[in-house]
Amino acid sequence: MPFATPTDRPAIRSRRAPAPGAFVVGLVGPAGAGKSTVARALEADGARVLDGDRLGHDVANLDPEVRAALTAEYGPQVYGADGTLDRKQVAARVFTDPAALARLNQLVHPRILTRLRDGIALAARDGFTGVVVVDAALLLDWSFERECDAVLAVLAPSEQQVERLVATRGWSADQARQRLANARRPESFAAAADQVIMNDGSEAQAVAKARAAVVRLRAARTGAA
């Protein structure tokens, strides 16, 4: 969750007006590039991370209206004995039924966006002046870069993406290549970003690049203010 297939729309580089307080970084990149690794490292440095996928799980599993709607459409078996959504069952349906996908997105995506905005607003209320990382697969499709101070793209060579997806998601190499072929192109992420890092070495190297990029982005934004 979310289930929507990203689309390569033209990049929108507008950002929210510079403001004191937290520095909001949108983290983007294709699957297997290493966004989660970067997000965890920044969180360890003290950043607050708003994870779109985790919020999507919360929406699907905990929101009563969403649970009722999905149960009505897919049947009570769509939620397991532990109360969590059977995402594989839903994904199999929406993969071949565009109308079902549209209904699902209309139901879930606005609630994820509300939670992302609530997280940023909470940081402001808390007086938090550090970094808030928005890690959401569909950030660009939602035009949420407009609500960030800066966007950082994490990219990687395609074969390294495949290797990582095979290792972390249990896909075959062919499945990973097919998913990547149907996803937003790397150059689209790069075009929408203020900084791009290439994760083509060790994890430590990627983390160091990301930390340096965030420092540069914040310095540039502060100067612009």
C-alpha cells in the first residue's frame, strides 16, 4: 500500500515557501535504489521519518471506514485472523481491474496524504527544527514535492536494483526487472529532485552521500530564505 502504478508526469520543481522550523525533505527513487536505507540513517541522525508505506498499512488496517469499504468489495476474508489486510489478494484484483484500482486509490490515498500533512504539522507544533523525511513511493504522483522544502532522489544501477529486490522482497530476477520496467523511470526522479545521489557502492557510502546532500540542501534553502 499504496497500490497505484506511478506515472512519468512532467517534473514540478515548485516548493513550499521557506519557513523557520523543520526542514522537510521528500525522498524519492525507484524500488531497490536504497531509499529505505537512507531514511533509516537519517532517522538515526535525529530526523523524523514519515513512511508512506507504513501509513498506508495503518490506513488499511485501522481506519474503520476503509475496513468496511474493503470488506464490502472483497469479502470478509480480505482481512486475516490477525486483523491485517491481505494485500496480495487486493493486488491481484487491482492488477487486472483498473476500476477497482481507482476505487482503492480514491479511498486510501487521501487518508495517507492527511497523515503526512499531520506529521509535518505535528513537527511544527512541537517546535522541531530538525529534518522531516517524507518517504513515499507516490510522492511525485501526488505532487507532494510542492509541500517539501527540497527533494532528494536516490538512484542506483539497474542490476544492483534487481539484486537488492531479489534479496529483500523474494522476487525472481525476472519479476524484479518487470516491476522496474513498469515503474517511473530514474530520469524522471532525477528531473524532479534538487539533489541526486547514486547508490552504486557500499551502504556506508550511500549514507554519507545522503547526509552531505541534506546539509547542502538545507544550507541552500536557508540562504534562499
